Amino acid sequence: MKTTQGKRRGGWGRRVATGLLGTALVLGAAGAGGYSWLRLTSEPRTAGALTAAGLGQSVQVTRDAWGVPHIRAQTDEDAVFALGFVHWQDRAWQMDFQRRVAQGRLSEVLGEAALGQDRFLRTWGFQRAALSALPALEDRTRRLIRAYTAGVNAAQAQGKVAPEFRILGYRPEPWQEVDSLSWSKLMAFDLGGNYEEEVLGTRVVERLGEGGLDAVMAPYPAGAPTILSADELPPQAAQPASRLPSQAVPPGALAELRAHLAAARTLGLQAVPGKGSNDWVVGGARTESGKPILADDPHLALTAPMLWYLADLQGGGLNAIGASIPGLPAIVIGRNERVAWGVTNVNPDVQDLYLEPEDATFRTRTEVIRVKGQPDVTLMVRESAHGPVVSGAGAEGLGPRVALKWTALAAGDTTMDAFLGLNYAQNWPDFTRALSRYVAPSQSFVYADVDGNTGYYAPGRVPIRRGWDGSLPVSGDGSREWQGFIPFEQLPHVYNPKDNLVVTANNQVTPPGFPYALGNARNWSEPYRAARITALLEAKPKLSVADVQATQTDTLSPMWPDFRPLLLAARPADDEARRALEALHGWDGQQTVESVPSLLFEAWMMGLREMARDELNDETVMNSLSVLNQLRGDGELCAVQGQGDCASLLTRTLTAALTDLRERLGPDMTRWTYGRLHQVASNHRAFGKVSALAWLFNHSAPTPGGTNTVNVARPEHGTFRQTHGPSYRQIVDLSDPDRSLYIGSLGQAGSPLAPHADDQMKRWIAGEYLPMSTRPQDWGQARTLTLQPTAGSSVP
């Protein structure tokens, strides 16, 4: 084991400062006058009346006290038009940046520093996949996308310019219909597949043999909670789980694959231990009201602006409120007047790496990448029958041709039909009919309705593999091909479960006996969150919304009982280590900002998670379950270069953790409170590491929670920052839907100069919520903008 805790590599964000500093200094020198000018030219109009080309009839947009728009229109098209309008008003830069990521066009505005990301994005072909999805969508979806696009462009025509466009010196292009599908492809990458696990697994097998896989990447424990129970499975025979041998990836190609992963991480698209989401639904037999309560909190990268945009839409038949994503014409998570739904990641294995033989047939396409201040870069991308060649960014002569097969890159993706269909669902048949159009990324949907019904479904295209499990790269010689997809009707689901409870926390979906393999035993998150949520919900015979709120914001470490006897048995190397062990001995496991033991625990765990680095000769960070298994079994990974055991590892890593904390915080251990280092880092995607601009665009504050707490707030390895977490929370009370609650991680506005840039953050940290209500009396001080059509301007 070797320790590199605290060391971090610089990304392109740090290097985009060239060309920006001058602009920033000019703005700073302008002082109050420049600040006022920026606000005047960037803040949207939110009151009075505006004409908008493409609108059919007048629409009222009332922004409540937190900037959440409540849209009231006569038709669904006009309601979605208005959603596009307010999305662009409040999040123009975010929308343009997201589509540039999908298109692989960051270098045009950020320069050569973003070229590696563009190579990765162009090679994988996210934008090509989005273009192929448009023709497959239903007529209603196409109409609403068309209306949304018109609304975005009508807002763009108002002439307001986000500060980022001025700093970078360019104006955004008009919105296109395909742009509403592009970001969903990046979300599919962030939430689906096991490409990263295959690359890590290849490295493990190369260095430790296949027996090392379970040591570095612990399988899901037998007997741990699964989303569905055995009595909720369909009565079908399970398929055999035998596995054919994998294919070895030569070092050169493996290095190129890891370069793709590095590019993805720079964009915030990476797998991190403890990253996940929670959602659950409680049936009326378990609630005080006698009607269901549904909760959801997706755990994603925390950025500025935040990913989600809260909105309330009412049109002719559309009546939905919840969390939207700027760029998408739908409420993604939320409720309508009858049905509520929540979403977490299933994470089935929907990606495979194929080592194509020398005689494989390839198609070639040319991608031209424009680079700000530099000549254009030409990229040759090859594609096999399985998909794009992702080793060497598609370049020739870089070793074996490693191709990627992935459900989200296949033509005919109708996932947008599903999300829009959920907005209209009135019952379980409508809900499942909408989900039948879902492709990627596969998600765990929980369901509840005002009639008292509850349910769960895991839709999406999940490949059927026979004789191999997809955990490692395989030969592209035709011997390891997908045998279609699991039929929708046979995907995991349950309606009105007998125990009146469905809990999902990215844990294993089905117990043994399910007829299809959703993934291998290492696909699932550790079971800590699922077990803790279930225990809290089963602790009371009747649950209230307040009980569910307390569960959703719970900060008790469910790992601590497992690790406590192992860590406290460590031999201290000196008096400082002895004092640390005494502090941990009295710890109750609550990960609050004032807690010293919480920081000691997380710092110690950071060192322990590095135990495989000397064996793998890389920067692998193991998850907590893998560490626990090694400590309990005095595993071989505890040794350093073959020397030592887990007892010596515990002593050494505790000393290293204390040395690190002393250097950061000083010698007084009583002042080493968790919140001094553990702070949310909602950073700007382009300027977050540019010192002259970061102070304006980034948002930070101490936060509770930690690795595997229900309120997930895993400290980033080496920095202790919280970079991922509950990006949105909702609790829907089906006994009175307008008494429901929701909250985002930051604020509605994208501009750091706007009043709603971060006004939800303090509430979010404190575990408080906003009213998820369609009633004006719940909106607080509001401002209303009337959008009026220009003559003959309706969307065709």
C-alpha cells in the first residue's frame, strides 16, 4: 500500500484561466458600475408582459418567493413553451454548456485545454446517438419538443446575456430540437453501465488474477437487503450463471481506456464509492393518513448552477410539479394531480468492451474539432459492429481495437417518450405504459397514487448474456454476443406489495431466483443505506411526513457499528493516536459538522481505502465494504509490498491521517471539527478552478453526513469536500398532494448575481424544504410575467 492522500491532479478547469483573467480584471475594475451593468444585462424579466414568437395563447408565469415558476397555460404546448422560456431565462449558460458537452464542442470556447474531453465525447458519439433518437419519438413528444424549442429561442431573442457568455466572448446558437435529447445521453453515461468497472477489473486481473476481483471490488453480501423480496419475483426458472473466460487487454490499450475515464472525470462523470440515490414509497397501511408517502433524493454531482430546476406546469391536460432539467421539456421527478413518482439508479450492466480481432470490419468517420485560438483538429473515429472504438480515441496504430457496445448509443431511444408520459399518467397502467418506452439509463421508479396504490418498476433495455457476465472485456469474435433484451413485462416490478414498503438505495434489485442477470455481484452499491432506511421506516407503526423527512436527512453512519471494533482495536503509535482512539470510543456515529470523531473516522477511512494501490500501482480507491472484508479477514491487501498485516496497517494509517489533519487544522485536536474540512463544493463547471472567477461562481458551506449515510455526503478522497450528494429532495403526501415538499441543492438562478442563485442552499443543508404546492397561498411573495403571442406566431 502507498499513500497519496491529499494529492490531486489539475484538470482543464484550472487551465482555462488563460484569456479569462483579463476579462475578470476589467469587470473587477468596473466596480459597482460594472456589477450593476452585468445585472441589468443578464437578469431576466420576471414581471409585466412580454411578447413571444411561437406562443399560441397568453401564459401566466408566476415566480414564487424562491423563484420557482408556476406556469398556467390553456394548452400543453404553451405550457411547455413557457418552460423552455424560463429555463433559458434562468439557466442559459448551463443549457449551452450541457449541449456543448454532448456535442464535444468545448474546445471552441474553452480552448486547447478542453481538447481531451472533446476527443472522448466525439469518439463515443453522444450527439450522434441523440440525433438518431428524434425520429423514433411519438407525435406528442415531438410536438412538445418543438414547442419547448420555440420557447427557448423566444427567451434567447429577449437579448439578455448570461455572464459566462460575456466572459468567454461568444453568443450561443439557437436551440435545436435535438439539443433536448443530448444531455440525456450524458446522464445515461453518468448513471448507467460498467465501463469503468471493466477497466478497473482488467487492471485487477492483470496484477492480482481473477481471484483479486472480489478483494478489490467486494460482491454484494449474501442476505443483504434487496429491493424486491423472493415472494415478489415472477414464477420463472433462473438462467445459469456460468461465465466464459474474459479477454486480456494489452497495457497500451488499457492506458488509452483509462485516458477516456480521466476525461469523463474532468466533466464530473465518474463512479465514486458511496455515490447513489434513495427513493422509497410507504403504503397507506403504514402511514398516519392512510395514504401513501413517496420520497426521493437523487445523489449526483453538486454544481453551480445546480442540475435541477423546480417548476409547476399546468396546460390543457398537463398538470405536473417537481424537478425538471434545463434543456428537457418535462418534469423528470415529481407528481401530477393523481400520481407521484421517484427515481434512483438501477445500474445494471448495459455496456461491454469488445477486443475486436484483426480481421474485423470497421467503418470510419471524420470529426473536425474547432479549437479556440488554434487550428482545427481532425479526429478519425472507427466503429465496429459493436460500436465505437474507444481505445486511442479512435486513432490508428495504438494497439488492439477495443470497441464499446452500449444500449444508450443504439438508434431508436424513446426514453423522452417515457418521461413525458409520466407527466400525464393517471394510474398504474398509464405509468407502466409510459415506462415501456424507457431505454437508458435504467432507473428504479417508485410509484404512488391518490387512490392508495403503490408500486415499483425497473425499466430500460438490459442485455441478456448467456455463458458470460459482462464484468470484464471479451473477444469480439462473435462468441460473446447479446441475446436480445429482458422483456419489459419480465423486468423487476411489483404493484401494491404486501408489506406496503419499497426501499431502493442502489442496492441489489432481486434476491437469488430472478430469471435474468441484471449485472454481476459487484454492480450494486453497499447495502448500508438500504438497511438504515428500512430500519428507520419500520421503527414506527404509523409514519408521518415528518418521519420521512427525518429519514431522508439522517446522518447516522451505518458503517460505524461494523468498523468500530476493528478500528478501536488498533495499536496507537503515540499519545496523539491514543487521544484519537479515545474520541472515537465515545462517538455515537452522528456525522454532524461539529463532530471531531466524524472527521477522524473519515480521514482514517481515506487511508484504508488506498490499501490496494501498491498492488495495482495506480490510484484505486476501494469502497468501504471491500476495506471491511480485508480487515475482518486479515486480507493480503493490508500488506505493503508483501510485508505487514492489517494490524500494522491500522496503526500506520491512523498516524498518517492524524499527521494530515494536524497539517491542515493545527495541533489542537479538539478543534478538528468535521465542518472545517467537510464542506459542500457546488462549483462552476468551467470557472470553478479559475482563481480570478471561482469566488464569484462557486458556493461552499459546512455540511453534515458522510460515506453511506442516508443523507449521502461522502468526503472527496484527499480533499474532504462534498462534491456529490442529494441534488434534489422530495416528499409527496398522497393524502393531500399540495402539502408535499421539495428542495434543490442551491437555487433556481444560474447567474451568480441573481437573488435566487443560492437561496435554497441553507435550507437544503439544514434538512428543510419548500412547499411543493400548486396553490398560490403557499407561494409567498410572488411576481407574475405574462407571455403574450405575437400575431401568427404559434408553433406549427
